[in-house]
Amino acid sequence: MQNQPGFQQVYSQNRANGRYVIEIALDQYSDIFNEWDPAPFKRRDLDPYLQQYLEESSDEIPLRYPLEICFQLPQKSRDRPLEKTVCDGFQNCLAFRLYLLSQEQQRLNRYVLLFVLAGFSLIGSATLFRDRLGETILISTLVEGVVVSGWVFLWEAVSLIIFKKRELRHRYRSYQRLQQAPIIFAELPPDA
């Protein structure tokens, strides 16, 4: 046990399928969903603390390892027909999160394109008009300001690609992984 990576000491592994198990103890099925959301389970949003826990757990376990989500309930409180509805609601919520992340990626792509076009337009305009407008201090300062503005737009596009897009892609893959994880319901041991 000493030589295992940190996450393997925290998360158990299902020996039957090799998946790492994210275990969540519940008092009742409704604990999975936001208590302020009056919609039925199929349309309800996840509890914010549960969502944060799932995201952090998924981040702690490297993406190359498959997951399994195990909701543990008190003894003799399982309701198998309700479990199907809860699973559907859980999947719907994750599908909606994936949709929102996809929309965010598309919006980010539009911004990158806009910033690249603006940057090259400003730099190109400054280069073309530099010789035509003359060599006064005011004109030279304005032209240099336009060139700097163009580089700022280009840097913003690069930073969106390098930092923001990478973060969004990681979150998208993390939610896909959670959505593909089997959901298991189990009863807590009597002494827990």
C-alpha cells in the first residue's frame, strides 16, 4: 500500500471491472439533487456540494482510469424503481452540463477568431498607413499605439487558446467521464 499513488489510497477499486469507485453516502435519494429545485428528479439540478465533490474526485483520479459512482443509502431504504428515475435525472444533468460546456467552447472559438482578425487588421492597417501618413510625432505615436493594440488582441487570442480552451476541454472530458461511469446503489453496512 505504501508504493501506490495518492488517489489509490483514497479511492477503492472495483476488482470485478477495474474501475475506481467514488463513494457517496446519502440519507435519502433526494440528497443527490438541489433541494431548492422543485422540479421532478428527471429535470432537477445536482446538489452543488455533490457536484463539486464529483468534479474534485474526477480530477484526483487520472483520466486514464475508469470510474464508477456508488451511492450508499441507510439499511433497508433502497427503492429500486426510484433508482432508475434518479439515474435518469443524474444523466440528464450531466448531459446538460456537457451541452453548456460545448456552447462555451463554441463561444470561445468565436472570440479567438474575432481577436485574431482584429489583431491582424490593426497591425496590417498600421503597417500600410505608416508610410502614407508621414513622420510626425503624433502620427508615429498613433501608429505605434495601433500596432500595440493589434498585438494585445493577438496575445488575448493566444491566451484563450492556451489557457481557457485547455481548461474547458479538461472539464468537458471530466463530465463525459462522469456521464459514462456506471451508477451503483448500495446499502451502508450496519455499523456505518
